[in-house]
Amino acid sequence: MSSPTPMDVDVDEPLPVSNGNGSATTNPKPANAMAASMANASAKGKGKADHEAQNRQAAEIKAANEREGLPWVEKYRPVSLDDVVSHKDTTTTIEKFIEAGRLPHLLLYGPPGTGKTSTVLALARRLYGPPYRKHILELNASDDRGIDVVREQIKNFAMTKVLFSKGFKLVILDEADMMTQAAQSALRRVIETHTKNVRFCILCNYVNKITPAIQSRCTRFRFSPLPESEVQRKVDEVVEKEGVNITDDGKEALLKLSRGDMRRALNVLQACHAAYEVVDETAVYNCTGNPHPKDIERVVQSMMSDEFGTSYSLITSLKIDKGLALQDLIAGAYEFLDTVELPKQSRIYLLDHLGSTEHRLSVGGSEKMQLTALLGAFKLAVELSQKKV
Ligand SMILES: Nc1ncnc2c1ncn2[C@@H]1O[C@H](COP(=O)(O)OP(=O)(O)OP(=O)(O)O)[C@@H](O)[C@H]1O
Ligand SMILES: [Mg+2]
């Protein structure tokens, strides 16, 4: 962290001083005492540098100890911008902004578990060092973010003068797509008025829920789902550090189920490691409550070739035995159909029915009725394919 210069110290706020464990505390000093200590400063220069290095080391050890009991997603959360996997274009661009001292307001958007919050926290750490929490205002969906909060809390934070030579503070608005329209409108003005000493980092999953006026005030970065190879690299690192006994098919299943969401991959890995000695394919599917591919295959084969009644009882007993939901079976069947040879017409017919059954289930349709409707659709699709041949 760079030390504050007298120019940018807020006269109302006391100076920060180290408290010996790496974090800064505030301690008001009278002006004459400050002058005396400044006179001694050069003589103490070397000792001070050593002291700062010791403090930094102590802070790192403390942080490492604190990470021990944390869930793996937190324990392995990227510390620096370089640790953020994938999104290299984004992190290098942000790094360039910092180096040039011209950080714009940022809008990071994309699906869950792709590194948006991690990137912003790494950015804050890069700007302010380990005690970065003091220099940011972080608000997420669990905080009250109605119009009053935007007006008051953000405004108060934005208005206090800057203590640091970087010249600005960060306001992080996580899950901003959950903010009310009124609050977003109020934010427009706040962003403009306080650009001099505050930068806003707006994070969300759905960028279309952010008003265009706010979007145009920010530099946008999209965080796409992480490629499997990148998730695998991180999973391999965690597996090694935590001594997880994982099989190849277990890893494959984990990567497939995480669908580019690193948080999901790490959470499932930790749950499986806690519950099973060996993390294999079955463990991963059991842990997530997802149907095993073999069960899906059995279900689809049966729906296509068995009698209506046989197929119905097979699926019902499978659902009860393994605690599966029809919705998950439909999702699995949808993927499995990709691997089955079917005439165009039957495939379209089936996909249409899978889609509408899924929709009806999501709005509260009865599982029993939807299962029979779906079975009927499979039977008709098979008939259609036979007619075609
Ligand atoms: N690109 C990444 N590089 C390294 N780790 C990552 C990355 N993305 C996610 N992770 C891991 O997943 C966890 C969750 O990531 P993060 O909180 O940054 O996701 P997010 O994009 O903010 O998701 P959400 O939209 O749900 O808030 C992190 O603690 C980290 O361990
Ligand atoms: Mg987040």
C-alpha cells in the first residue's frame, strides 16, 4: 500500500498507522507530535521498511490460517488478478487501466461462478494491498438497496475525501441486476457526481436488467462460462493440495456437471470428498442428486421400446429408489437424445414435447400426469420414425 501524502489526507479523518499485525488502525495525533515524528522519519527509514515487511508477512500468515477452515471456494478464491483463470483479456485490460491510473467504472456480467466478484476483489487488493476492505464499499443483494440506500450510504461513502494516493475508492455493487429501477436511476446521478473520487464496479448475471444509462457510464466486460480445461486445471490444483482421491471418470463427471461454473465444481468436489473415500462417477452423481447417465440411458431406451405400462413402472420405481425428479430426467434425456439416431421429424417432435413438459413442470404441473404425457410423446415419436422408414 502506498502511504498517504499530506495533500490527499482528509482533515476530518485521523491518520492510519500500523497496529503491528499488518492492518492499519486510526490514531489521531496532534500536529506538533506529527512534525516531530516526521523529523525522525529519515533516520528510521530502514527500520521502518523492515518493520513493514514483517507486518506484511504476519498479515499473510494470519490470512493463510484464517483460510484453513473456509469452504474451498473461499480458500482458493483468486488473490491476484493473475490467479483469475480464463478471462485473460479482461484482467490484462484492467491491469493496464490501473498502471495508467485511469480506471473507469466497470460493469462485469456473466453466469454464476465465473470469477466476477473474485476479479473485483483482486482488483481492490491490487490497488490498496491487504487492508483493501477499508477502502471499498461492497453491497450485494442481501443488503437493502432501495433508493434510500443508494442516495445515503453510497453518497456518504463517496463524499468522504480520499486518504490514499491512488485518488479514488471503490464501490462494489454485487448482484446489481436485483436492484430496483428507481435505485438504478438514482445511481446514475451518484455515479456522475462522484466520479472524481469513486469508481463503481457493477456486477450482475443479466446485463439486460441494468438500465442502458448505467451501462453507458461503464466499461463492460463479459465473463463467459469457463472452458472445461480451465476448470480442470483449478480442480487438479485443489485435488493435489487437499489430497482428494478422485478417479478419472469422477473428474470427467465433475467437469461435465459444473458446466463452466467454477464455484459449482469446487463445492461438489468438497462435498464428495467429505462424503466418499473415493470420488468416482457414481459419487459425483449421488452427491449432486443428478441422475446417473446409465439410469438416463435405461429410461430413454425403455420409453422407446418397452410397453407403456412397463416403462411407466420402471421410471416410477427409479424415481422413488434414487430420489430423482422428473425435471432432471428430462434434462438428461434431452442430452442423451443427441447420441441417438432418429429421423428429423421424430427428433423435432420429441424435443418439442420435452420442452413443453419441462415448462409445465416448472409452473406446477403434476409429475405423474406429465410423465404419462411424455411417455405418450415418446411412443408417437417412435411411430413417426417407423412411418418415415
Ligand atoms: N475465473 C476464475 N478463476 C479462479 N477461480 C474462480 C474463477 N471463477 C470462479 N472461481 C472460483 O469460484 C468461486 C466463486 O467465484 P465468484 O464469486 O468470483 O463468482 P461470480 O462470477 O461472482 O458468481 P456470481 O454471479 O454467482 O456472483 C471463487 O471463490 C473461486 O474459488
Ligand atoms: Mg459474485
